[in-house]
Amino acid sequence: MTDHVPAVLEALDGSRDAALTQVSGTQPMLDRPVKVRPPTRSFVKNAILARLSLQDLAAVGEFLEPIVLRERMILQEPKRHLDYVYFIESGLVSLRIVAAESILETAVIGHWGAVGASLLVVGHLSTHQSVVLFPGNAHRIGVEDLRRVTKERPEIREHLLRYVQALTLHCAQTGLCGVRHDREQRLASWLCLASDALGAHVLPVTHDYLSFALGLRRAGVTETLIRFEEQRLIRKMRGVLQIHERKGLEQKACGCYKLLSGTYALV
């Protein structure tokens, strides 16, 4: 069965780099490692799958199906049954709460995580909306297939539960951050977290989206980004933002960034 793993997954070996080139027109970030443990399987880009033993990866690989993530694709809706769990290989997914005609982004999910993994803990109904923000690739597995595999192989479940705990902290910390920290800190923190999740310094993100995601006035977002650019922390281009001085941007971020990046690193 182990021989089946490369056949299922190796097609995505270069998918992350290709997806980043397609999104931003630049090469992926090379000078700063993403703050997660090094992958143990070179042909797997998703951090959760990369940490599995070859035997566990083979067991999951029997059911994995590659899928292209297109911008604005909805992967899950609140209060609806989810058919698949998506292990993100490249791109970025926005996790949101939708209530009373309002939307609040609570986390972003990139190659370190999986969309829908929390259903292994809370049941069949989704509580969030998940929307593809930056296009990329993923592997998906049927929820019932994953339940069956994790029951037979508890180590897989343990890996997923550790990630779910980190994601739960991320969602809770976002709420606290929104009421405790100022605009500059929150914006710097979001940019650093998104950069880590995407594995790139170049983010195809607009002022409008940052205003939406953080619940800030667009004029305030623009003012802060201009200040960051004057300090040479970022470079702004039409529809694209490039992080120029990463260490300096991290220093601008609130403590939420350090807490969350450290938590994901321990998953």
C-alpha cells in the first residue's frame, strides 16, 4: 500500500510554486521559512499530511482527490453538512463567520492546514464559511472516509486534533485582537499570518479586502499601508502587496502574531 502514496500525491510536488507564480507573477518566498516543522515527505506540500508516517499517509492517500482551488470558490457553508475535508497544498482560504448579514473573517488557512478538519470534533454541521481568497491546489477526502481512516489509525486523528486546537485559538484570538489592538498592529499581524500561510512575500490583496477582513475603514487601511511603504516595510502595486522588510513588519504586529505563529509551529 505504501507504494500508492507517490502515485496519489506527487503530481502536486510543484503545485505550490506554480500557483504562486500564477497568482503574483513572482517566485515563491525562499529567504524565510514558513513557521511550521519541516515536511517529512518531500512530495507533500500540506504540513499535516507531510508529518504523517508513510503508512498513515498511504492509508489516507487511498481516498485523496486532487482539486484546483479557484478564487471565490466556496468550500463550506455555515449550518450545512460538509462532504469533504480539504488539505490545502497552495493558495489561501478565508475562514469566516456569517451572521445577521454581516461577515467576519476569523482565520486564514494555507498549506499548514485543512478546511473542515474541525468536523472531526464538533460533528457534521459547519459553523463557518470557507472561501478561496488566493487560488491554488488542495487534496480533498470524503468526511466519512476520513472518519473511518482516523478510527483505524488514531495517529492521524491526533495530528488533525492538534491542528484544530491551533485553528480554534486563531479564531478566538482574532476576536480579542479586534477589540484590543490598534489598526497598525492588526494590519501588520494579518499580513504576516497570510504570508506564512501562503508561503510567499507577495500577496495579491486589495485595500478593499483588507478593510473587509479586518472590519476597518478603507481610508484607514490606505493610510496605514502608505505609512508602511514610507518605512519601506512593504511595496504596493495595483492589486498586489509585497512584503519588503519582514522583520520590521513583524515588529509592527501585535502579540497575536507571535502567539499564533508559535502555536502553528508546534502542531
